[in-house]
Amino acid sequence: MRWLTILGVVLILLGIAGLVIRVIPIRHTEEVARIGPVTATQTKEDNYPIPTYACVIAVLAGAVLIFADRRRV
């Protein structure tokens, strides 16, 4: 396989995964209070949505790359 075809397949797979998953959850721990040697922490979860248009563009760009690589041969 050529590198354009590989890149096209990767873009298509990432676009489809983004359409299926829709949200990326990210957890992080932050320090709430510190009293002497004792600290209190809180785990917080943020959800970052994946835009649908970005996924569709990734799938279309992958298809164009695969098509362009086939036409070059």
C-alpha cells in the first residue's frame, strides 16, 4: 500500500470512530484544600464533544486521498 492510501484509511477510521463515540471524557484530579500536611483532592470529569462536521470532513478527505492515490497509478 502506498502512503496516501494508508493515510486515507486512517482518516476514514478516525472519522467513523468520531461519529460513533461522539464525546471524549477526560478526568483530572485537582487539589481542593491543603491544611498542613493533609490535602483534599477532587476528581473532575469533563466531556469534550467531537464535532460531527469534523468527522464527516475526515471521512471525505480519506476517500479523496484513496481515490487520488488510485488515479496516480
